[in-house]
Amino acid sequence: MPAPQQWTTRPVETALAAAAAVVLGAATVWTDAAGRVLVGAAALLLAVVAVRDLLLRPRLTADDDEVVVRALGRRTVIPRGRLRARVRTGRRLGVRTTSLELEDAGDDAVLVVLGRRDLGADPEQVGARLLGHRA
């Protein structure tokens, strides 16, 4: 049986978010009161993003039997036989975005949307691999 395929946020992106949080946190010392609030909030947000990235490794795992998506506090498991995968491309604020939608055909309440940052790869290629096609 082949090893499961896994996708996750690229480590360099997580490291950059953590480094930026540290730099912004240190910069609050040299700003005025209003600046401390804004820069401190940005530092806190980036720290949360970095911790989230570390906790949700790997974000998506697929083997012959099922697809597992990790989220904060839960795991979504979709059996391969019920998996529907679709790639959506759209424009938002003038920027082209591509996302991978994973749906459980047997449970209408299960819809997971993952972007390039979540997967660390092109959502179109990940979708093709999940459906058994070569990209």
C-alpha cells in the first residue's frame, strides 16, 4: 500500500509569519499609544497564524480509503467513495484566487474549502491528485 499523500502550509511561510510577529512585537516599544495598539494587533494576528500553521500539520492527508482535513479542534474524514473534489477559480478585489472544495456526497453538512496557502501547493494539482489523475 502506498504512503498517504499529505499537503500543508509551506514551512517558510510559517517561519516568516512568526518572524514578522516577533519584529512587530518588538516594534511596539518604539511607537506611540495608537501605534502600539495597531502594531500589537498585527503582531498578535501573525503569531496566531504561525501557531495555527504548526498545529494543523499536515492540513490534508489522503490515502486509498479516505481523505482527512485537520481544522482547529476537529478532523473531517471523507471516505474516498463519497469524495467530491472541485476546483474554483474566481476574482476577488482584482486578484485571481483558486480554491479546492472537498465535499462529502453522503453528508450535506461537510464542505471544506482549502486555498493555496493551506495546501502549500496549487489547488488544481492537489485536486487532480485526489481524483487519481496526474497533473
